[in-house]
Amino acid sequence: MKKIQGGVTVAKGFKAAGLHSGIKKVKPDMALIATTTPAKVAGQFTTNLVQAAPLKVCQEHLKVSDQFSAIIINSGNANACTGQQGLQDAKKMASIVAQNLNCKTEEVLVASTGVIGVNLPMDKIASGIEKIVPKLSGDGGKDAAEAIMTTDTFSKEYAVKFELDGKEVRLGGIAKGSGMIHPNMATMLAFITTDAAISTNLLRQALSSAVAKSFNMITVDGDTSTNDTVLLLANGEANNKEITEENSDFAKFSEALLQVTTELAKAIAKDGEGATKFVEVQVVGASTDEVASKVALSIAGSNLVKTALFGEDANWGRIICAAGYSGADFDPDKVKIYLGDLQVGDYGRGIDFSEEQAKEILSNSEIILKVDLQSGSSQATAWTCDLTFDYIKINASYRT
């Protein structure tokens, strides 16, 4: 497997575009991803009870269609909490794209991100779609990645190539996310494309597994939004023998997908609103995978841990405290805690360590926290960032 440059247009048959339609004042705010060969799709959506109109339309289309031609995305307006009008607008977006691409409305998926509770400016949306379709190209992935951003400080793309059945297969994705980031599902939008031939059932199985280990293992602020969406399209243009069972080819595909989703997830955590530090929380020696995941996410989600990291304070007590309220079953008297390579806690108790070395470790822009539960062989990794003054500044005026 090899990392390659690009995102959603690295796979054969996929084109994309991004532009400014007028939803935002200046920045790009509309993206379109399309495939020349109708694709199979897998999707994962927010578990928030309050769900935006585009999610409802996507889920409806996934029930009635087994092939898809495009995804239309807008930023700057979430089309959430907009009632019946919001549903009509989301359906209209799909309909206009379908008319321009000569496909069925049910073959178009819709996603939105931005301010909640405001109706879409459909005149600008319609005009934008008319303009973006002719812009579709194999070089448009970067523009699409930029157009889906909200408070993101950088666009997020990642792609790999690998071999299945003697054929080169490509898989790449784009994502947006910076604030309102928390598991189940991680708060973000992500769109992934591949030219692999694979059955719909296995495509969905692979995506569910990858999301659980990547997007559901990041947290920035503990908030899960109304618009979380991950969509994976597979158009089969690599011409490999279709994967229909859990064999070695399925394992290779799943590994490639997990690599892409993990790197996109880590990029989201790095870009946490106001963040100055990217943090990897490693939990090892757990009795089960569930215990390891619970502890890792609890530590990653602790505001007290995150503020200590911002202040470069080696307050390891906050780490073991967060592990303790995770709901996971472990013996606190066995726990070892490390900041990078520096051990700061042993068998649940404090030990002498160099404050200067701890300060040096915590001054880095990337930090590893390691917790050894010494109770088994299971492990899990979560990703987060520090919590800073700028997070408050950004979110105090997000709407205005």
C-alpha cells in the first residue's frame, strides 16, 4: 500500500469541483463529487436525535436506490432545524444536480454544514449547481475539499493505492471538521471514493468497522452535531474481481480504508478549533477492546486534561481520574501513566519524575499520553487536541 497525492478524484471515474455560490460572503461554499460509472454507497450518520434535512434525504435515497452518481455539498448553512422547508430544499438540491447530470434524483446524495436554524438561500444554491457541474474534473478534488470547510484552518485530503486481484486500486477521501467533534459519530463530514469492485454489504461492513476505529475515536469538545455524515462510494472501475466474501482482498481493502479514515480523523483532531497541540492517547494492557476504547476516549475528552496540556502542566492525576469515570472496569492500583517516554504514575500512585523533562515533552506540538492498565492484551488509541482560549473566542461568535 502506498500513500499518493490527492483525495476524492484519485480513483478512476471520479470528478469533483468546488466554488463560491454566495452562501458565504467570500470563501468557497459548494462542492460536487460525481462518478461516470454509478457507484455503490455505504453511509454512516450522526446519532444525534436532532438530524439535519440532508441526512434524512440521504437515508431515504439509500433505501430506494442501489446505485449513486453524485454528492452535492454546501458549507455555511447546515439546513438543520428548518422543518418541512428544509427537507424540500435538500430534495431540490438533489433534483437540480440530477437534471444536470442526467441521472435519477435518488442517485444524488446531499450534505450540508454550517449555521443551524437558517433556511438555505435556494436561489444561490440553484445558480451554484448550474455553475459547478461544468467545472467537474479529475483535478477538482482540492477545490471540493476547500469548499466544504467551515472553521477549519486547512483542507483535509488523503489517498492510497494498492493492488487487488492483480489490478491497481485507488481509494481517497476528503473531510471537514474542527469544532463540534465527538464520537458516535464524530462530528464532521467525510467523503471517500474508490474504484474497487466490492459488494454493497461488504462495503458497508468495511466502513462501519473503519469509522469505529477512526472517526469515532476523536474528540475536540464533546459536542456531536446534527449533520455528521460519512459517505463511501465504490464504482468498480478498477476492474478487480468483485469482493463478495471476507477473504484476503477484503482484508486489504479494509486496511486501506482504515488508513484513509484514520489519517482524515487525525487531521480533524489536529485542526481542533483554537488548538495548539495534537494529542494521541494510547491505552494498552486492557482486559477487552471495549475497556481500552472507553478509557482512551474518556481521557481524550476530559476538559481538565486538555486544559492541563494547553498549560503544559504535568497533572497526571487528571488522566487517571478521567480513566476512572470512563465506565470501564479496571484496577486503578495497577495503572502506569506516561507522558511520552516519561513515566509519571506507577501502580496508581505518584512517583518522582523530572518536571523539566515533563515540561519539555508537553511543550511539543504533538504529544503522546500512554496509560497501561496491566490487565490484559487489548489496546486502543484516541486522538484529541488541547483546549485553549481561542476555542472560546471562535465559538462565542460562530453565528454572528
